[in-house]
Amino acid sequence: MGMTREKQRILGHVMACGTQIMWGATFVSTKVLLEQFMPSEVLFTRAVLAFLMLFLVSPHPLKLKNPKQEVAFMGAGLFGIVLYFMLENTALSITYASNVGIIVACAPFFVAVMVSIFFKSEKTGLTFYLGFVIAIAGVILISLNGQKSLNLNPLGDGLAFLAMISWGAYSALIKKIGEWDYPIIATTRRVYFYGIIFLIPVLIAQHASWALQVMREPKIFLNFLFLGICASALGFLLWNLSTKWIGAIKTSVYIYVSPVVTVVLSVLVLHEKMTVVSLLGSGLIFVGLILSQKK
């Protein structure tokens, strides 16, 4: 018996929130791996692991009803897997992490703009933008915690904004792919396939060479497994399913959860102190999140 629309809606919200909690933890793994590998090497490895995992779970080939639909899968692989991550990682290496954190949290706005251009059913109301402003105020408080001012870096910050535009394009394409009603594992696998294909020229241009002796280290190996299987295969699968069930805009709003996860992990893993400012910022994010989800 199929799942009711109401159950799908509730599960969609739970999966979107759960995915963001998992993605909020990826910064620790990525940081560890970037000490030994280039961003493109980390991205390619996690994409290959995700593809293999999805293939093992469901090896059945995806037969498209219309060959023209292939363009949407190519676009999703390019914007969601390659451009988004490459632009964001490059931005992190140029500008301040706090700046990237603030810009990344603006993703729901970019998604709302992109999706509302192409889909009349996904229009946003005043509460969405009010929630957006409140949540961003919370993100700024967390990101600037202890800093006196925001230090701008035009190139790095510009790349972070381009990463958000890429994520908006990816969200619109995933919503379109979801409407075609193909099996979600097969569609996510197809997106990763194109992500891998588009990454190959980048790896060749950057003369990528994985240090195999380093790959054998448990710390490196386990972080790659977490990024490839949990954050990429499972994460994108749940995110794409949430987009299909509750819409691209409602799903994207859960991106606000990520800075809160970062604060909690900093306290638990890095033993940093929880400040009044970060608590206030986290509170504002949750208020904004609730407001943005209201009709």
C-alpha cells in the first residue's frame, strides 16, 4: 500500500532536516581530507563512492521516456555536483569561512528565485521572506561571533555567491526530474554519473594524483567513506526525495539548520565554548525556519 500524501509531507520535512544535520558534519571530514588532497580529488572520490553505493543498491538501468530528458540530468550533475562544490571549496580557500557560511545560508533565497521562475506551483509568500531575513540575522550572529566586523573578499565572496546560484539551478532541475516519476535511486545515480564525467577534465587539468599510502590510513579512509556513502549517496538521495515530496523551496529552507550543527559540533568536537551570541543566533535561525515553512 502506498504512502499517504500527508505521511510523505511529514517524512519529507524529517529527511530534509536530517540531511542538513549530516551535511553540517561534513565540514570536519572535508577539512581533514583537504590537508592531504585537492578539493577536486576529494569531490571525485566521494562522487565515485556515492555512484558505486547507489549502483549496488539498485543496479537496474534507467530507461528515459524521452531522450531530451538527458539534458536535465547532465545539468543537475554539472550544477549540483561539480560547480556547487568546486566554487564553494575554492571560495573557502580564498575568503573567510564566516563569509561563506553567511552566503551559503542564503541558498533558500536563490532556490526560491530560480524555482519560482520555472514553476508556478512553487510561489513564495511574505512569511518566507520574513523568515529568511530572521534566519540570516541568526547566521550572521553565529558567523561573526567574536569578530568586530565582516571582512569582505570580493573574489572569494563572489565565488560563494556563484555556488549558491548553481545550487538554485540544481534544485530547479531536481524538481523537474522528480515530476517525471522515475525511481529516486536511479535518478540520483544518473546525476552522480554526469558529475563524475564533468570532473574528469578538472582532474586532468590539475594533474590529480592520489597518494595511495595515505588512503590506507584509517582516518582518511573512514572520512572518505562518510563523505561518499553517508553525505553523498544517502544525503543526496534523501534530499532529492524531499524535493519531490515537499517541493524545492520548503526543502532548501532546512539549509538554515547547518550553522546550528556547526556550533554544536564545535562545542562537542573542538571543545569551543557556547556563547550567548551563538545561542541567540541559533534561536533566530529556528524562528526563521518555522516562519519560512508557513503558508
